[in-house]
Amino acid sequence: MQFKVLVEYSNRLRKTSSRNDKVGIVVDFLGRLTQREAAIGVCYISGKIRQGKLNIAWKGLSELINAAQQRKRAPNFVEIDRYLQKTKAARGKEKVRILWPLFARLNKIERKYLVALIFGEVQQGAGEGVVKLAIARFFDLKDEEIERAYLKQPDIAELFSYLLERGKGSIEGLGIRLFSPVKPMLAQIADSIDDVFDEYDDFSLEYKLDGVRIQVHRKGEKVRIFSRHLRDITAHFPELVNATRTLPVKRLILDGEAIGIDDRGRPVPFQILARRTTRKKDIGEMQKKIPVLPQFFDVLYIDGEDLTRQTYKERLKALKDLVRNKKYLTDRKMPLSKKDARDFYETSLKQGNEGVMLKLHDSEYRPGKRGKLWFKIKHVHTIDCVILAAEWGHGRRHGWLSNLHLGVLDETRSKYLMVGKTFKGLTDKMLAWLTDNLPKYKVHEDRWTVYVKPKVVVEIAFNEVQKSPRYESGVALRFARVKRIRDDKKPGEINTILDLDKLKRMGISEL
Ligand code: AMP
């Protein structure tokens, strides 16, 4: 397909605001793609290029927009993709030089469009979501079918190309493939070991490590490491690549966590480890400062066989047969009693971990899912906060003051800074009390919120403290819920930002 056709379709997309019409336009576009250009075309119509970022300066490209046009054949998608691939690999000014012959074959409108595509700035109101729907409609797939396929192949361009080549029927056989990362399986929060113990009886506990999720793919000497969000982070972790190469199987996909360790072999806090994933230079130097160890806890694929439909117990056996070096395996235990489980949890915390993961023995590996198969049990903290405002509730809570704005004292103990909001944990009794009493301290109000003097103290449970650019305090509570209203405490006695800073090593969001 010629580039100008893409520009025409994009214009059609921009002109309609109906999602349904947009899907129809994309379906029409998909029908015109050949197998060779399928993946490229899906990227382009989603407003992206296959190469991701080209790291090219805007100034260089803007010069190309105004350069003279040559009377040569217009380039097709495959040719454009090749030029962009070369550009990605080149450095500095060389990038613009490579692109020049390509731009010379495009008119001004097409050039502007290509530049927008390169910078991810195409404005047509149709991105991945619309294109995913269009792929489903194109192959006449049900929502669940496309969603399940998407979890196994989150790259929709590759997904379309796969289906186009093999036909709609191949969707069931869409298995896990090397170097095509799947969304990692996730866990649900459980309040305590005892809770899950009462409900299930056949499970193992694992340390919940405070590291970086890794999905490691290997074929012979080629190893690629993907983050939780499927970013290729191989270059950051040479030691993980080497550790993977020592394993006796040549083709495999492993799931695990990379942890940083200090000189005594204890895990370092996530903030320190995170430096390994942000710094692009001096990787050798960083490797010495913050050595990293893989902690594998699952195996998804061995020598052509997809293990995701097998049970956790079966996969665990395969993992243990594969990874003989215990230092690369996550610590785990099959607890025989609640006490046994609590002891394991305590040991995990003492070792510097976040808590434990609980995994049911008969669970299959569900890419991207947060089902009742894996549970995370983390250390819960409680602090005392003051209520700074409350928002009126919706639905069942209509008419009640519900969503609370929470504050703690700043270091000078002279003012209260916001650290989060929550409507969780409030009983009907508490809601009634808050609705009756908070308005007494009203400073001002708008349609949604009553702002109050800092008078009422509440005890709040939470799992982590995160960095927050949104709040002046710089921190935010994660998974905050109200435990009780503390009428025995004065606002001047509550916790401070300094207390939270101390706890911050427990959190900060992942890659
Ligand atoms: P959270 O980030 O609190 O939702 O917890 C889920 C994350 O815990 C996963 O994405 C992993 O990065 C991490 N994790 C640490 N230890 C384990 C483990 N043993 N099994 C699974 N995930 C783990």
C-alpha cells in the first residue's frame, strides 16, 4: 500500500467522531493490506511506527519537510519500514541523512504525516483500542476471543499478521512464542494469611520480592528480558543474560523477579535497584555497585511446549528440574498449618521482602489476569491521618459524605499536607457519623466536596507509600482504607511526612 492511502484513511478517521464508524474505516483499511505489510499497516493505522522511538531531533526532521521533492515512485509501507529500521540503528545526524531520500519521494502533506507518525502525534481519534475492535470485526471474532488472544499476543500488529496468515481458526492455537512476551500473570490482594487459609487448602507460599518483574526468553545464546510492561530491558541486565545461558535447556521462557543484593546478600530496596533500569550508560559500573540476581518462580515454555495450561504444581516441578542452582529460585514453602504459614511470612519480612505470594497448586498460568489464583499478602501499616475534606458519595452512598481527603503533618508540625483519598473500609455507622459531624467544621464547599478544618482523626491502613507528583507532600498512600475514627486523638498528635518517608522504601511503583 502506498503511504498516501494511509493519509487518506487517517483523514477519514479524523472526520468522524463515531467510534463505530472509525472501526468500520479501519476494517476497510485492514482488508487492503497484504501479508507482507500487515504488521506495519496495523502500526501505522494505530498512529505508531514499528520501531518505537527513533531518537531523532525534531529540528532535523522539520528541515526535511521543506526539502525539494523528486519525481520518483512513491514509497510503499515495506520500503518506509526499511528506512525507519536503518534510521533507528544510525546515530546523530546520520539519521536525517538516511531519511532524506525517503522524504524526497513524498509530497508535503505526506511528509508532515510521517513526521507526526514518527513522534507518535497523529491525531485521528483512533488508537490501539479502535484497531483491536476492528481486528475482531475483520475476523468476526467475539470480544472474549480477541481479549484472550490479546493477552497471549499483546502486540496487535503481530496478532493481526498471525491471524491473516493462518486464518481465524488459528486463534485457539495461539500459544506462547519465543521473543513475543505475554502479559505477566498478576495477583489479588488478600488481607492476611489466615483469610486465605480458611478458604483454600492446596497452595504454596513464596517470598514476595521487592524487585523488577522479568520475563526471560531464550533460544540458544540469544536471550531477551522483558519488563512487566513488556519493555525490552535486556541491555540493563547482562548478569541475568549470563545466568539464563547456564540453564540446560536451549529454548525457554521463565517468569521471575530480578532483585538487587547488597554485600551481605540481602535484597536492596526497590528504589536502589531501579537505578539499574533507568541508567543507559555505565552498565558495567552499575553492575558492580548494584549486583542483580534472578529469582525465577515460574516457567511458561520449554523446548516448543507451552506450559501455561498446566497446573502450578506441574510447572513448579519443571522449573525445579530446569533451574538446579537454588540461588536462582524464589524461596517457597508448602505450609502445613497456619502457624507454619505465619512463620514463613515473618521470615520473609525479616529477610527484607514485601510479604508473601500465595499460589494455588491447581492454577494454570493466566497471562495478564488478576484472578483468584495468586494472592499477595503484604505488610500492612497503619497511621493516623486527619480529614481535610470529604466528597459526597454516589450510588448506594448517595447523600453520605464518603470519599475522604487525608492529611498528615509536615515536618515543622505547622500544617497538614494531603497524602491520599479513600472511601474504603467505611461502615454505615462511620458514614452516618461523618455526614453528621464533618459539616460542623466546614470551611467551604462546592458541588462535590465539603472542605473542613483539620479536626477529625482517622486511623488508616495501607500497603505502600508511593512517590506522588500530584500532592504537595510528595507522597501518596497506596490501598488506603479506614480502620476507625479516633476520637481519642488530637490532630496535633497524628503522623508526619517524615514517618511516611521512612516507610517509603516499601513501595514506589514498578517499571
Ligand atoms: P504488586 O506490584 O503489589 O501488584 O505485586 C505483584 C508483583 O509482585 C509482580 O508483578 C511481581 O513483580 C512481584 N513479585 C514479587 N515476588 C513474586 C512472586 N514470588 N511471585 C509473583 N510475583 C512476585
